[in-house]
Amino acid sequence: MVKEAERYNFVREKSGLSKKDFAETLGLSFSMNYQISSGRTRLPRDLLERLARAHKVNLHWYLTGEGNHGMENDTVEIELHNQEAAAGQGREVQDHIEREFIPVMYEILRPHRPEDLKAVRVSGDSMIDERINDGDIVIFTTRQKEGNGIYVVSIGTTLVVKRVDFDLANNTIVLISANPAYEPRRFSGEDLNAIRIEGRVVVTWHRV
């Protein structure tokens, strides 16, 4: 890759993000992103550090084309809330949640942006048929909060991991376990005020 624009496009393609989402990671407008990717202008120098940090790019390679781009075995740190999310009846949300960071291979998280991801530990057996077991860690994206799927959900002062079905026609949310021992829970009307969708589960990290 002789030209800087080619290396810029390589980083974008390797990120797995759309052109719009990639531009957002750098704080660029879509039109500016086009100018850079087409070689009409270069990435502003004040954004090089953001490129390196967000996408683990070797800036020497990016600027000169020499050496390694640095993205083969990159890991990112995901914020892990030391608050268990129950795969069962619910786990009380702590007032002051301790946080730590866990290293995760970026490749398994694509196309999600690391800054949009968080993680919690799972407690209980209500999601075993979805292969989410007691002691596992689920990583979820805070950018996705609609559309049927598996989510981390706050219900009042409890935190759970459940399959969520959105019944828009009836203004109802149904929380479904992946274990026949647990009945679905339906929320509608004022009960919906007690629910907060934290984010959609994108990766399950199994305990070994």
C-alpha cells in the first residue's frame, strides 16, 4: 500500500465498521471521511493519536507504509462491572459498582466499537439453553436497545440477562428465559417504567 489513503481504507475495512461509523470513531464528518479515503486530503495530524488508540494502528506504518500495521493480534479493554446479572429471578443492583477492565481480542468483537461495549458476570441457570451459564461473562453493546434478542436489562433495582421480545403493536415487552423452569415475564403500561434496556449481548465468554 503505497498511498496513505490506501492505508486509511485498509484500517477502515479491517475495523468492520461502516464508513459512517468509522468516521464517527475519529470525530470526522462523512464528507471529510470521503475526502481522506479518496486521497484528496490527509487525516489531520491532531487525529492521528485517536486513530492509533481507537484502532490499534502503528502510526509509523500509517504515515510511511513501512513496518507492521499493528492490528493482527490486538486486544481491547472492556469495562467489566463487578455486578452480577442474574440468569434467574434477578440480582439486586449495587449502589456503588466496582469496575475493572478485561482484555478481549478485538477480532471477536467486530464490528462493534470497544467504547460502546460493557460486560457483566452472569449468575443462575435461566439462560442455559442459549449456552449462557452460571459464572459466564456477557459482553453487551449499549448502542443496541431495540429489536428482539438477548439483552442485559435492569428491572427496578435488579439486573437480569434475558431474551427480550418487543411487541410494539401492544406496547408490551416480554422477558423470556431459555430454561422451561422459568416463566416469561410481561411488562406493559406503567410497568414499562420499571424496565431499562442496558444493551444487547454480542459475546458470551464462558467460564473454564
